[in-house]
Amino acid sequence: MYRCSRPGCAWRSFAPAAAAAREQYVEHLVDAHTEDVDVDVPEGMVQLHVDDEWLTVTPEEARRLHRERHVDSPDEE
């Protein structure tokens, strides 16, 4: 099971398998916690809004920053 670690968000996955739960979680993050912006981001990079600043980082760095800021990151049960 996955659960959203965003403050105030009570979303939880409901799926028959871990892979399906992860897919639901990714869809939830995109639908509920992202927005489109008009900016050029280099291929293979992502942008994060961290501490009132936009950072352009690799997906790996984004995962690390997410883990650091969201202690209760989603877990598989």
C-alpha cells in the first residue's frame, strides 16, 4: 500500500499488487500535486519547488530530496 506524504493529503492506494499501487501513487502525485509550467527543462531533468526556489535536477536527485523532506515516504506493505 502507498500513502501520500504531502501535508494534509489523506490519499492511499487501493490495488491488488504492489506494482499497481505504485502506478496509482504516481498518477495521484501528477493529478493532485503537480502543475504545468511554461519553462524549458533539459531532457532527462525535472524541476522541483523546494524552499521557495525552483531547482532543476536529475530524477535521482529529486528522489533523494523527496526522501529528505518527506520522512513518511510511501512504503510497500
